[in-house]
Amino acid sequence: MARIRTIKPEAFTSESLASVSVTAERTFFGLLTQADDHGRFRDQGAVIAGALWSLRPEHGPLEVEDDLNQLHTAGLICRYEGEDGKQYLHIVTWAKHQKINRPSGSRCPACPHHQSGRSAESSPQVHGALREQAGSPHRGFPEDSRKRRQPSVNEESAGQGRFSESSPQRQGGLTEGAVSPHRPDLGPRILDLGSPPVGRASAPAPDTVSGSVSVSAKDLVGEYVASCEHRPPNDVLGRLGREVGKLLGEGIAPGHIRAGMDRMRAKGLHVSLLPSLVNEAMNTPRSTAGAAAHRPWTNPADVEAAYGGAL
């Protein structure tokens, strides 16, 4: 998650920053907002390009990789490999310029070149252990303290003895058992942002229309593109997707939308006319069943046979 960071005025007169390109300098400032509270981040050019250069398509992962190489050569960042075999980077002057009031635990391992003596910060589990040693009310006392602290007779008589099972806590009107080894199916109360869901949750069933899988605007636009001889411009496809999404939101059947799109393609009309074409496909009058087809009047070849000799 991006965070609020500090950029000092001296940064714009830094000789080390002046030794890299302007795009590399911009990438460096962007990394300040993406790095965790210890100045670490995953060393992935594609991810960094998506986070910092998403509105600049001309500056993609390859260009960001070049920026990172320049920053590493200038000594502004340190690129290293963690014990898990993944690549990470660390902003070298992080502790000098960024003052974090309450730094949180880091998912990235410590930099072996600049943070070798601070490896305890690299693991949220270690922070939890430190809180336990400090007697945090959220994590309880450490195991040794629990063993030394036996309940007194007065505490047991007052109903403050230990329970063999966890107490249910009411949250939002629902009773839920506390997380304990006796209830592993409930999973942790607070999930890590990068952890998969734990428990018995399952993916929701797909939306169905009349027993069949519903058709989305993306599906209809894909069918339209496949029916065209040449791929339409992205601007046209974007407007078409919005119009189709509005029509589907009104509950109009996909078949009617397809018919309107076919007429729009055959006549080469603008996307804004799609609602009118769909309405035309939906409400075109049908000929009455069994009615004779209209034939223009012509002079009969046999006048006597046609008029019975009345003329």
C-alpha cells in the first residue's frame, strides 16, 4: 500500500540523484511511496511500472528496469536476493531521511548489505513474539510468564480461573468462537493482506439467466470484434462496451443486443445509435400469420377470365 513519505528540499540538489536520468529520479521518488516502513520493496520491474507509470505507457517494464539499474549503480538502492529466492530492493538512505513513528512489520527480508543487524524487522511473526515478551494485552503473556503465574485461590473462587475452552465473543449479533487449536476451521481473525482466505469459504456460483450462464458486455463485444473483418479502434470498442453494459443493466436480452450490433456493423453506424437499433430489433412489427402477401396491381392478361365478361 502506498504511504505518505517525506522528500527534503536537498533531494533536488543531490549529486547522486543528478547522476541518473530524470525518469530514474522519478522512479526513485515513487519508490519512497511504495516501500514499506523499512524501505524495502519487491524488485519487479513490471509491478513497479504498473504502480508508478500506469498513465505513461511509453515507460514500461523495460524502461523501469533500466531506471533500477541506474539507481543501483549510483548507490541509491540496493538490489538483493532473499532467502526465499525472490528479488528485493532496499532504499539505502531510508533510515536517514524517513522517520517512521510506529513502523510495522515487513514482509520483505532485511537487506544483507545494509540491514544485516536488523533482521528481526523483516518478519511480522518476530514482532508478534516481541509483543508477547512485552506482555501485550492483545497477545497475552509469554509462555514462561503463564507458567509462573498460577491463579490464586481467591481468583478461582471469584470465577477467574482458566477455562479449558475458548469463550465465544459476540460480534455484530453473531456468536463466534475465539480462535484456538480446538477450532482450527475458523482460521485467524485478522488475515494478512497477502494471505489466501482460510476456512470453509467457497467461491460464489456464477450468475445464471434461465438456467444458463449469463452473458457479459465483454462477451458481446468479443463476438462483435470476431465478426468484423478488421479490429475496430479501441475508442470504438470502449464506447461499445459501455453501451452494451447499460443495455444489459436494463435487462434487455443478449439476443436483441446482438441483433442491434449486427445492424450497426452492416450499416456502418455510430455506436451511440446502438440503443435505437436494439429497439428496432425488439419492436419490429411482424406480419400476421396466414395473411396474403401484398402484390402490386397489374392489368390482367385475360380480361374476360378476370372480370367474368362484365366488361
